[in-house]
Amino acid sequence: MLTAQPFSRSMLLTLAVCTMASAGLSGHTPHAMAMHQHHHLTFTMPTPPSDPGAPTGRREGGSSRGDKIYTLCKTEAEAANKQCATSRLTALVPEIDAEKQIWGLTTADHPEFLFYLSKFRTPEQPQTTRLNIEFVLQDENDQYVHKTRFALPLTEGGIIRIPIPANRDPLQVGKRYTWTLLTKFGPNETNYVHGRIYRVQMDTQRQQQLPTASPLKRLEIYLEEGLWFDAISMLVDLKQDAPQDLTLISKWNSLLDNINLKELATEPMLSCCTPEPHLSLK
């Protein structure tokens, strides 16, 4: 059975909370320093599961044409020459180590996944693009646990949440599952990201703390236990319930900063995603 344990080298990602930046303040006043200490959280990186042969994963999508993968366009000339991707797709997950393995832990039987999508604008492109998307979750035998297709009217970039419906089979403790999000931005432009998720059992003593813990204390427990998917989902819930809360904004900024996705911290959450079973990505 897999458990969330810290690296033996105590590999920690410090979630430094930038309260002053969120509030538009400058200078290190005593009050600001006290707020910084109050908002400090630590995310404990879990031990990589022993899983020989597991796929490495991919956090950042790119236009796939044949055997080539193209990164996001930076200029209109690049877009015109079709030597880059005109849409960005990013999974909101850590890249755990130097090999950029994409995986994370959860205690949820029906977890959710977060992704960022955007597009590079050119004069030829309409203001709104109907972006066809497919998401699949597969078990260790490549059997589908969940598969859904939908279209996202993409006007601006933003973050989407894709939950595993409660009517699907629950994830089993100690098992590996592979998720993939695929988009078809144009006839010759396919974007995809994929990675692994493992359901684990939290330590009994820690689990008993959850029912009486405050929401922020539960968030802290998830981070300390290395439960990435539980933590980010909970923080998004808290932010959506209190979108002007500077404490939550700071924690969100810090969380994404520490997985090197700080540029996405101010992106909006997009309404998504009504299944369209007959949608084709061909």
C-alpha cells in the first residue's frame, strides 16, 4: 500500500506567502512581516512510488504535428509559419524531479483535475474559439475509469476543473491511474498533457484531526502529507467562496509560484464542462 511519506532528505517546498504583493504594499513593515509568518505553509514532497515502467508524463502541452512538438507561439510570424502552438495547455501539477515526472497523491475516491488553457491571437483568428477537449482517466490495465468530451468557448485564457463524477468507480487505494487531457485547436494542431495519480490512505492519527480542523488547518494537513490534488482542490473551493480574501489569494499565488506556474495565479476560473459524447476530435 502506498503512503504519503516525506523524502528522506526532507525535500520541502516552502510556500512563501506574498501578502504585501497581493495587497499592493511595499516595504517590510512589522505588520507585513507578521502577516507573512502567519500565512506560511510548507508542502512536503512525497516519496516517489515504486512503480517501474510507469509513464513519465507531460505537464506542458505543445502543438503535435507528426513527430514534432512545438512550443507556444511568441510572434505572429511564428504563428503564420505554423512552427509553434497557437494554444497553451498546462496541467496544474508539480514537476516532481529532474526527469520532470508528473504525478501526485490523493485520498479522494473521486478527485478532480485542474488545467489552464489559452490561445495565441492572430488577426485571422476569431475572438472566440470553440476548443474541443477530451479527458480520460485510465487504470493500470488501460481500462477507462472516466472519459468525457466537451467544447469550451474560449474567449480568454483560464483554468478549468474536471471532476471524476460520483457515479464512476472510485479510485482504489494503492493503485496507479493515468490521466490525459487532449485538445484539438485546429485541423493540424493537437495539444495534450498527461500524468499519474495514486490514491493513498492517510495516517489514522492525521485523519482523525480533519473533522474538527478549520478549513485552513485541513489545507495545511493536506500540504504536509503531500496530498497535492486534495490541497489544490480545497484551496480553489475556498477562493471561490471568498474571492476577495487576501489570505487565500496569497496562498494561491504562493502555491503556484512554488511549482513554477506563478504566471497563472491571476487567471480566472472558467465555467466548464458539459459533456458532449458525440463530439469528434478527429
